[in-house]
Amino acid sequence: MSTNRPTRDLSDLHEQHVAAVLDGRCTRGSGSSFVDQTDGKQGYRSQEFVLAWECKSTMARSMTFKLADWDKAEKQSQWAYAVMPLRFYRDAERLSKVTDLVVVDLELLATLQEMSNETVSLRDEVAKLREDNDMLRNEIAVMRSGETTDD
């Protein structure tokens, strides 16, 4: 595939997209500093976990992924959870067709699934409490409307 776009531009676009989707930030110099070695990460928040990422992109139909890549990403992520977004550009000129995938540790994926299940349970519980609250309000309104005033 012939393209006029430099590979670095395509990598930058990928990193910016990941930062936007994951509500994070790109690391200056794409992680080339000793202090901040990943391509990007989520902010330091009071959430249960924070993600850091090392992006790989290609204009080819395949890419090489080695265990050493993952080990490096985990080490550079320090205290954050490592993920590796992979992007396949199908049309690098127009950037209209891409396939974005993410390599993630199975334990992290299981934790995310568990958190999602807990969220669904909590939503159901809140819905039930709201329903009960509405019923009680209606009962109180009926009781008040039946009250008599003694003059």
C-alpha cells in the first residue's frame, strides 16, 4: 500500500484516538522519557484501576506481537494496568477504514466483567428502591387525601 503519510503520523493518530476513547492522555514524546515510558495513560484518579497503554499500528495485514512486547508494556506501566491497543489501517490515505483491537490480561478482563456485573446489580437495586419509594409516596398521598380536618 502506498501512502504519503509518514508512519509516525499514523502512530500519533492512533495514540490520540486511544487517549480520547479511554479518557486519558498521550505521553509527550510517545513515552520516550524515563519517568513516563508508555504511549499514554489515564489520569491519576480515585478509580479502582488505571490503564496505561503501548500502541502498535500497521498498514500491513498482520503484525508481530511477542511476549517481550507485553513484558515491556507491563514494566513501563509501573502501577497502572497495561493494555496494548493494536490498529490495522486499511486505507492510510483517507484513514476511513481501521480495525482497532486491544491485548489485555485475562485477569483484568475478568475484573472488568465482574465490575460490570456489579454495576448491573446495583442498577437493578436502585430501580427497585425507586419503585418502592414511588409506591410509598403514593400511599402517603392517598392517606393524606383521606384525612379529615376537625374545625
